[in-house]
Amino acid sequence: MRRILAPSVLAADFKNLGRAVEQVDEAGAEYIHIDVMDGMFVPSISFGMPVIKSLRPCTDKVFDVHMMVEEPGRYAEDMKAAGADLLCVHQEACRHLDRTIQQIRSLGMKAGVAVNPATPVSVLDCILDQVDMILIMSVNPGFGGQKFIPYTLEKVRQVRSRLDSLGLETDIQIDGGITLDNVSQVLEAGANIIVAGSAVFGGDQEKNTRAFMEKLRIV
């Protein structure tokens, strides 16, 4: 299964956000991870459609939009119009998860579902064959720069085992506290899309991106 780096622009320098996206693109990242927060589902507020739309001309890479908002289906059409390619919603934030997934797919976007660290992965059993990606949060959502929660590795293994048993090649993304020191562990557990924020943008972002890409190739 193809391994993909998805740098999280939440950790980028907002004064030079467009250039930051261009630099990680040029260094080999295939996805751009964009965290949308509403101050309700999570404590923080980040950015929304105008920022996503303004970044769209900077790259043709996949815009992987992580919706940390209550009832995200309300914004699906606007996210599509802004340039989202993949819309990932939280199981915990959707009253009718199945309906939200179908709404996203009907708009021509890929659909992902995220679960928080303390949410059992069994809640996803009924929709595993309907989604393109499962996101395992390895920190509690809402803030960048947090430390990786070790028990989430077992959740990755559980989801990969369940997908394999069903004959599904669904992507597993992991987000939160991923560094060059622990990325090999999460790849070996079964994740294939790696979100990294501070570990990419906290320094020489092109050099950091290339270092992650090398890890993804050799594990």
C-alpha cells in the first residue's frame, strides 16, 4: 500500500502560508493536511473556506481537510467549492455518520472518518466499506505540538487487521505527535498516511519533508 506524507499546515508560518505549502509540495509531500476547527468540537478555532480557497492555486496536491467541527456535513458543499479533495469527519461529531459520508461522496470528494484516542475503533464497523480513509488520532484533537499517545498504535493494528479480514485496502491515517523518531512504529503498525505538523514545519521544512519521505520509503 502506498505510503503518503501529509504535512499539517496548522504548524506552518501563517505569514508565509502559501510559500510553506509550495515548499513541502516541491520536497515530495503528496497530501496537504488542513485542520478546520470550530471552537466547539475542539477548543481552538483555526481557518475555513477562504483560507483553503486561497491556498488552492499554490499546489495541485491532494487537499486533505480534517473537519474538527460539529455536524461537518453542513459545510461539505462549501469545502468542495473551496478545493477540498478529501473530507475527513469525526465519528464523535456526526449525529448521522452514514448520511454525512454519503453526502461527501456524492459531491465527488473522498470520505474519511476520524476517531479520538479514547474512542474504540469498533464504532466504525458498519461503515468500513463506505470510506476511503480511517484517521486514528494519536493525540486529543485541538492543538498542535502534543506528545504521541502510545496506546493508539494498537488501534491502528486493530483497524488494519479488520480491513484485511474484509479484503479492503482502505487507507489508515495517523495524526498527532508524529516525529522522525516514531514514524517507523506507526508505519509498521499499519498506518500508511502520516500527518506531521511541528516535525515538518518546525525548522527547515523542505529538509524535514525529505527526511520523512525517506523514512516512508525504507520501512
